[in-house]
Amino acid sequence: MSKEIERLGVPVTVISALPPLAMQAGANRVVPGVKIEHVCGDPSLSPAADRALRRRIVERALRALAADVQGPTLFDGA
């Protein structure tokens, strides 16, 4: 689906617990998530730590949206 949206000129970031699969499917901007059940967080953390983790993931996804890419790219790290 992300490929079709990008084909219309709208950048898309996929947050995935399985980044290699998202990249194989052709997603141009992939941000690793945490777990399949909780892609954008970890409920085993304290509420403050979970919120900080979710914020880092979303900020990374926003940076990925602003990046110019020429194919599947993994946005891992700070």
C-alpha cells in the first residue's frame, strides 16, 4: 500500500516490527518498531519510558518522511 501512496507523490514511512519484510515489499522508508504486538511502544516499560520510546520512534518516522530516498531505506538509530 505504501508503494501506491508514494506513486501518487505522497511520502510514506512504514513503522514495522519486521523491517526486512517491509523493505522486501518495496516500502521506501522503513523505521524499525519494537514488537509485533506493540510496534510503537513497550507496555512492559514504565509509563514515562514507554512514552519516550514512542516519541523516539515517531520522531524517527518524521525524519524519514523528510528524507529523499531512491529505494528501500532503513532508518535505524538516532
